[in-house]
Amino acid sequence: MRRTAVRLTTALTGALLLAGCGDSDSGSGDGKPELSVSGAYMPQPVTADMAAGFLTIANKGGTKDELTSVSSDAAGTVTMHETQGGTMREVTEFAVPAHGRLVFESGANHLMFEKLKRKPTEGQSVSVTLRFAESGPVKVTLPVKSATYRPATGH
């Protein structure tokens, strides 16, 4: 009886140790940020030198991250803005919460493409690189939609 209990204890201890050594990249979402981007688009700009961009960044990971900068070959600079109470202001970083989303949408958080090198037209696309505090850079293609485009499902 004592020998069986020792074997059972040893087996359970081994199983628990193996369970604790799981690969953090297995999709459990507990060890680091796991970022993905969806709903990206740019409304066709109405001026030749400035445009807006919208997208959603989802984080399935168990650790928050921060969007720290955005760049694009299509513009001299890309800045990040938030709109609260009808007032727009530039920000230098946006939190991407663990198990959460960061949404850029019309009338709220958005990207501003300034000093456009060319005026994108509907049907074209613009490439951007998103840079984060923890995760590596993420390249995203924003299709250019009509100036009045609004996503059917929102963000």
C-alpha cells in the first residue's frame, strides 16, 4: 500500500511539473502579448497632404503592450491621436491591454498621415509599420476606401 502511494505521488508530481513547463507560445495567452490587426483602412483623403487611418489591434496575450509609433513610406510622418469630448490631441503611445483591444475609428482614436508623398485613391493601398514597446514591429496594409466609407460591423 505504501509503495503504491509513493508511486502515485511521484507520478502526480511529475505530471504537475510537466504541466507547468508548457510552451508559452501555445496560445494560452498568459506569457506575453499576442497581437493581431483587423479592420484596417484609410478613407480616400480629401486633401493632397493629409489622411486618416483606422484599424483594430487585438491582444490575446496575458501581458499588455503599448503602441509607441507608426510609420509609412506614403507619408512624411504618421502621428497617433485620441479624441475625447470633441477635442483631438496627439499622443505618443497607446496601451494595448492584455486580453483586450485598441480601436482606431472615426471620431475617436485615429492615425494621421501628414505630408503625404502621393494622394492615395480608392482601390489603392498604403503600408504602415506599427511599433510596440514589447512586441516586434507589425506591418499592415490599409486598403484605401471611399472618403465616406464606414465599416458595416464597426471596429
